[in-house]
Amino acid sequence: MHKSIKTAAIYVLAAIFVAIGLYFCIKKDTYLAFAMPAVVGILLMYVFSLDKVLLLVAFITPLSINIQSLNVQLALSLPAEPLLAGLLVMFIAKYAHDFSFDRKIARHPISIVIYLMFIWMIVTTITSEMPVVSLKFFVSRLWFIIPAYFMCAVLFKNPRNINRFIWLYIAGLVIVVLYTIVNHASHGFDGDTAHWVMTPFYNDHTAYGAALAVYIVLCAAYLFMPNMKKSKRLGVVLVLCLLILAIVLSFCRASWISLIAALGVLTCVLLKIKFKYIAIVAVVLVGLFFTFQQQIFDSLSKNDQDASGNVVENIQSMTNISTDASNLERINRWNSAIRMFKERPLVGWGPGTYQFVYAPFQESKNKTIISTNSGDMGNAHSEYIGTLSEQGVPGALLVVSIVVMFMYSGLMTYRKARNKESKVLVLAATLALLGYYVHGTLNNFLDTDKLAVPIWSCMAIITAIDCYHADKENFYETNESSEPQQVPDQK
């Protein structure tokens, strides 16, 4: 009898849903009612299984579509950012209820640097030229970092969730790649159309290329996983080849630089060169650049090779600062950011304000054919210089600190790990992060879900493996059935 009642209830609910859907379709000319089951399902996951929401975010992020309105200074990626905002609300509610969070994760060095970043962001939001813009930026940064780092770090206590999260994002990205290649092919794989054929999923080829570079590293890592079936390894090879083809067709020059940097550090790791020597070389190279920057720019100004559809010419154009409009505009943005920094060196102009205040700091001699005064053409094109202009010297130093910390934690965890899976994953996450932050000298995308989710989740991988998996003989010894379904976890 009980079963009959449940069956009847299902039929009644289905009939009500169909009736509501038909009403909206016929009377209101809208099909939104048919999204109700998905909405209800997601709301139930928020209540009963937050780990499923995090995994859904991984899949849906590359497929989300950005909507933007400069009139209200609002940009939102749908549906990823509302999902992330919901996770932030649940995290705050959970923490406010029991004031408890996993201590190992909370006290990890990467977590401590993130706390300092948040604190300084609050300070610079208060002193901001545009407090409302900075507050929106701060809140959006919260809903990126809290779910993608803190909640994912807890999720990754179950090691299988690391694999699930990575491959769900790759699955979504592969759909975008196939769409982009087909769209690109319809335009004859023209170099100019490569800049926009990935829309509406990615705003341009640079963000698309940055995401591809991150997941090429993570995907390639699975070729070295032990005990993998041949069929799965073949699948990894096919996906990796597709991602490599996509990054070639993207004509994103900065993504090649990031992959070369990751390969260089990988070589150092395999040769067992200590972290301190890698850091010393990096500092020396930066010092040499600033010491001889005038001579370097004089030499680069002699290169007049513009970006084109030819791969070799496209690589050569990376150093063209005489005629390449993209490179020249990037220098214009950097110069504007430096002038902004000089005027407010301690606290900057406020998080997220660069694109709205930089126009007066442009010099006419530096403007290009793509320069604008309207604040609708993006940011400072650098994670470091952009933060310097918006949050002053302390903000820029904190960006450098997070780079140093994830590199140190990643490489140290790699060396101490007792199982091969931990070694492969933590090294891959470290190299992917390094590649992005090298790319970050030329572009900045951490204010978007497309890169914020991959980057902060890679840091969560390092933290989780360091805290829970590196010292195990068997990477998968965690009993999945004992894993809590709610995130954040309690300790």
C-alpha cells in the first residue's frame, strides 16, 4: 500500500509539472518552467550533498556563459557563479553554526597566505576609489576561493574526488573545444577568427588558451599514473591530443610560454635540482631583466613580425613591440598601471577598479588602435602589475607570496610523497599553477570563474595531498563510504 501511494504521488507531481509547463508555454510563451526539475534537484544537493554541487561546478564552469552590463558594473557567468555563490552561503551558514573547520587545511601555509590576501583586500576596499566596485570584486573573490580552495580541499580528502573534479572540468572543456574547432573550421581556420570562435563560452582566445594550458598539464599527468587500464590510458592520449590541437588553433602565444615554463621546471625536478636553486635562478633572471630592460626593449623594438595564422610567425610575434597592436596595448596598460601605482603606492585604487580608472593615466604616445577610454576593454593584463595598481605594494607582494608558497609546498610534498599517485598529481598541480602564473605576467583571469576554479582547485589538490595523502603507501586507502557528504568537513 505504501508503495502504491508513493507511485501515485510521483504521477500526480509529474502531471502538475506538465500542466505548469504547458501553461507557461502556451500562455506566457516561455519554456523556463521546464528547468524546474534541474533547479529543484540542485537545491536538494545543496541541502543533502554539497560534494555533488562542487563536482557539478567543475563540469559546468567551462560551459558557462558570461553576461556583462557596464551600466551597473556587473559581470556574471551563468550558471557557474550562482552555484559558487550558493556554496559560499552554505559554507558561511555551516561555519556560523558550529565554528568548526578542518584544522590541517585551515593551518596550511597556503591557507594562511590566502587569509592575508583577504585581510588586505578588505583594507583596500575601504580605501578604494570606487568602494562599491571593490566590494563586488571582494565578494566575487570570496565565492571563487572559498568553494574552489577551502571546500575542495575537504572534498579532496577522498582521493578519488581529485580525479573526478579534474576530469569533469576536462569533460566540459572538451565540449567547448569541439564547438570551437567546428566553428573555427567554418571560417577556414583563419588566424583572426581564432580570437573569438570560442565565444560565448570564453571571452577571447587568451582565457581559452590559459585554461587549455592548465589542463594539458593535468591531463598529461595521467599518462604516468600506475595501474591504469590500457583503454583508459588510450582515452587520456586522445583527450590530450585534442587539447594540444585546440591550443595550437587558439593562436594564444602566452599559453605556449606557460607550457615552456612548466616543462623547464619539470626538467629541474626530474634532475633533482633543489627548490632554493630554482628560486635563486628566477630572482636572478628578474633582476637581470630590470637591470638591462632598456637594452632589452631596444632589441625587441627591432622585431616587426605581427601575429598571424602561421604558427612560427605567431611565436616570433611574441617579442614584437614595434608594430604588434596586442603587444603595444599590453605595454600601454602596464604603463598606465605603473602610473596609478606611483600615485597610490600603499593601498592602490581599490580591488577591481583598474578598468574604470586607468584611462586618464594613458599617454597619447602609448595609445594604439585598440586603446579605449570607456573602461570596456578589460584589465591591466597582468596578475602582478594589475594588483600593484589596485592594492599597492602589499597586494603585489601577497601575489608573489602565494606563488612562492604553492611552489614550495608542491615540490616539498612531491619529494616526501610515499605513493606514485600523490607524486604525479601534486607535481602536475604545481606545474599547472606555475604555468598559469607565468602566463599571469601577460594576462590576468583570476577574476573570472573560467580560471579561478582551476587555479584555486589546483592549490586545494596540493593542500589535500600534503595534509592527507602524501604519507600513505596506498593513495586510495581512504574508505569512500565513510566520507561525509556535507562540505565543509568537521575536524
